Amino acid sequence: MPVLEVRDLEVSFGDVRILRGVSFDLEPGQTLGVVGESGCGKSMTGFAVMGMLQVPGRVSRGSIKLDGRELVGLPEREMQRVRGAQIGLVMQDPFTSLDPMMKIGHQIGEALMLHQKMSKSQAWTKSIEMLEMVGVPAPESSAKKYPHQMSGGQRQRVVIAMAFACKPKVLVADEPTTALDVTLQAQILRLLRQLQDQEGTAVMLISHDIGAIAAVSERMAVFYAGQIVETGTTVEVLRHSAHPYTRALLNALPRPGITRLEAISGYPPDFAKLGPECAFSARCPFRVAACDQMPPLDPVEGAHLAACWRKSEVVTGTALPTTVA
């Protein structure tokens, strides 16, 4: 049974829909990679799951269930008990996630005292254990440091320790390696995977880095203009991409022997002006007259789904560019 079930999720700011019919499941111990260009709705989905949408943002439709419990419409006091204890969060910039005026050990201990009902001394001891578990050097002395006294990689490990301290069922990792160099990125991704395997936590990994998604995710979802346009196992989506946008993202990646990258033409759409047509059609080299209507997210094969009228041709490579409007 999925630990997290999201069905037909819509998030609106006033009359403007930012997320439009997002649905996915997360199994215990599974990683779902969420990928797409900036502004496509990746982080907004994570914030909706966490119940952290800022006013005037709201869930205008749909369902978010954690272990069968509906989170949409849950009072804030109840949602506070869910955040941290059952759903953890790792943000992309660890420095902004930590209180600069509080020692590291106390910051980890806060969640333990709140959600695990530990005493201050118990929480301090557990904080040191968590720092050791995530590979922070000299955990006892590190627990007494302030965030500015640690490196960027160490701060990110601290944030991960905080997220895993209460053994959440789901972890939302929003661009957790963006602020780090390549070597540290690999270390943090390995650490996330190790802790996930150890604790059985389901992870929603949000990233613009397809390489990171490929390295740690069993399944992935490609977002465009607030919708999932392709989803399936990571291997299926990367090897047999069925949506032109997914293909375009892959073609824009640096590869051995490629000296010139292929840019995606045009610009992302204005959410306030989206109509019934496929949101990617204005930028798509394979658009046809049918693209005046948004295609459903239908099977390509098995659980591999894509929202494209020409998905079979895109998969087989027989789709030819067209200028038909």
C-alpha cells in the first residue's frame, strides 16, 4: 500500500491554477524523482504535501493521503504534528534552513523533544547520535557549533539529520544538492540513499538535475506547466522517453562527444493564460492539430504514462517535425 497518495491535485493562487491534476503514489522505501525546468510546479507539489502553501495559495481540488489519512483540509495544529514527525523536509540551501543563533545540537533536539517527547538531555544525546550517523566529523563538538562554523556540506548533513531524526514515513527533498559542488553532491545523494534504505523512508526528490534523479530514483515524474507530462520507472522514462519535453530535457544534457547542446525553443507559458491546449505545444517541434486539446496521461506501456498525442511515434523515433497548427 502506498504511504503517500496524491490524486488530482490542484493548487491555485486566486483564479490562477498552478498545479493541474497532479497524481502519483509513493511506496515505502521508494524514491520518486520529480524533474522539470524552473517554475514548472515541482516545489509547489512538495509544499502542498507538507501543508506549507503560502496565502493566497491553496489546494483548490484533489486529495493528499498519508497512510490513508487525508491531509487536505487538516487543521494547522494537526498538520504541525504531521510535519517533522511523519513528513520530513530537506531544502536546497541548508544555511537558510538553520537558525543562526542556535547551536546545532539544540536544533536537532527541538524536533525530538516536540515529536518524540524526549527530555532535553535525551534529545541532546540523540542529536549527537544523528550527527554521527550522517557523517559529521567530531559529532560531540559539532553539536556545540553554530551553523556559520560549519561548511556547506556539513550543514546539509545537519539538515538531513534533522529530517531523519523522528524517522518520518515520507521525506520531501527539494533540490538538496543544488548549493553544493559536484563531489559533495554525490556524497549527499549516497547519504540520502543509505538512510532511506536503513529507515524505509519514502523520498520525493525534487531536482532539475536529471543525473541526480537517475542515480537514486526508482520512479520519476516529469513536470511541465503544473502537470505531470510523463511518468514511469526511471529506466523506462530515460531510455524510452515518450513526451517531446522529456526528450528535449535529455537532449539539453552534456554528453560525451557533444560540443553543442540543444536548447528548448521558446519560453515557459504564462499560467494565467493557459487554455485547453497542450501547454507544451507552442514549443513542441512535433505539434499537430490535435494538440489544440490537452492529451490525457495515458499508458505508453504498462505503468509508463505520457500526455502526448504522438507518444508512440516519439518512443519509436518515427515522429517527424511539423509546423501544423
